[in-house]
Amino acid sequence: MSSSKPYRPNVGIALFNAAGRVLIGHRFKDDGPEIVLPGLDWQMPQGGIDEGEDPRQAVMRELWEETGAVSADYLAETDWMTYEFLPHDDPSHRLAKFRGQRQKWFALRFTGRDAEIDPLTPRNGQPAEFDQWRWERLDRVADLVVPFRRDIYRAVAAQFAEFAG
């Protein structure tokens, strides 16, 4: 990957329920550099930070866009972390101008009811990314994501272990 390309600013969300499990979504489509592999098609919600947007505002917007959830309290956040995208052959893809992502992860405590979570309804003109969701043990999530993201997920699990109950 070209080191002259910038990283895409991004937020990641570890949404914990009262039992200390995190919300993960099942990705049902492959959209380019974020390649979905069979059996490794789960992830925690995440998304880009709009220009001029504060990361704490972005995390709540992304949580709502991807899950419909709004009932969440801030717990903690990580420092910035980066990962590289896998090589991708489509120069017209929306992420082709980036070498990877620069992420800040947020731990949030879900205070609502599970019925609030609806990943299939498009919001803010964004298509649905997940076709199902579940609560999972934080220490298991890295094994369910694409390999190039596993180091980030392990670092997030280590930093947010205290919220995993």
C-alpha cells in the first residue's frame, strides 16, 4: 500500500450491555478494501469521521446509523490506532484514496432495550451494513473478524477488558 496515501479518520464502537458483552454485527456484503471472508464476517460498529466532526459526536452518529441505538453512555476511549487496507484493484472505490484507517475506539454502555437495535433500517442515506447482530464476549471478537483487523481488535479488547464483566 502506498505510504503517500493518508489514513481515513474513523471511530470504532465497543457497545457493552449490562452483562459485559459487546454488540457485533454480521456484514452481509463485500464493499472493497474491507473484504468480507466467509466465517469472518462479524465486526463491531465503526465508521468514518466527517470533516470537522468531533470524534465523540462521530461515535454517536455512527452508532445510530449502523444500529439504530441512541441509549448509550460514554465509558472510555483509546488513543489513535492504525491499520492498512489490503490491496484493492478498483481506483474508483470510495476508499481507494486511503492507505488504511486511523481509528479511535470508544467504549459505551448500552442503557436501552435490545428492541432499540435495528441494523437493517437505512439512516442518513447510508445503506445497511449488517443483516443481523448479537452480543458477544469481547475476548472472542478478534477471532470473528477479517485477519488484517485482528491486531486492532485484540488491542481494543485489552484496553476495554474492565468493561467486559
